[in-house]
Amino acid sequence: MFYAIVGQDTADSLDRRLAARPAHVERLHALQQAGRLLLAGPFPAIDSNDPGAAGFTGSLIVAEFDTLADAQAWAEADPYVTAGVYAGVSVKPFRKTLPA
């Protein structure tokens, strides 16, 4: 089943986010290579693809896991969590409907 993982950034997290990004993206690439990643990306803090110093307010990852507990464990081990980028993470089951 797919799960939506939503991380909410702490205030002034841009420097920590940039430092932890390579390890964060490496884990996403592993999910992608395993055929389990549906989509992933950040929420810009302003209406721009490149928010610059405004940074980001969080991220969304939609990926396939065997169970909710597996998705939660994966999310809690994310480098953005361990580096203090995220103030919190929510994980919810997600049913892809469209596009078919």
C-alpha cells in the first residue's frame, strides 16, 4: 500500500535541510530503484520553484510500504528528522486513484 509522509519544517531550517539533503535524497533514490516511490518533493515557502533564502515549509513523500508501521519507521529514520529539519512528521495510508 502507498503511504503519504508529510514532514513539517522547523523555523529557519534551510541550512540544516541543505546539509542533510544528500542523505535524504539517497534514501529516496533507494525507494525509487526498488519501484516503491510514487512522488517526492518539498513545499516552497513562497510561490516559486526556487524559493532561495525563503526555503521550504516541509516535504511530501508518497511511497509503498508493507505496513503503516514500516512507513512510520522509515519516516522517523529520515535524515531530515535526525538533523532537526522536521518539527514533525505525519504518515497516513494513501490510495492512488488518478491518473490510472
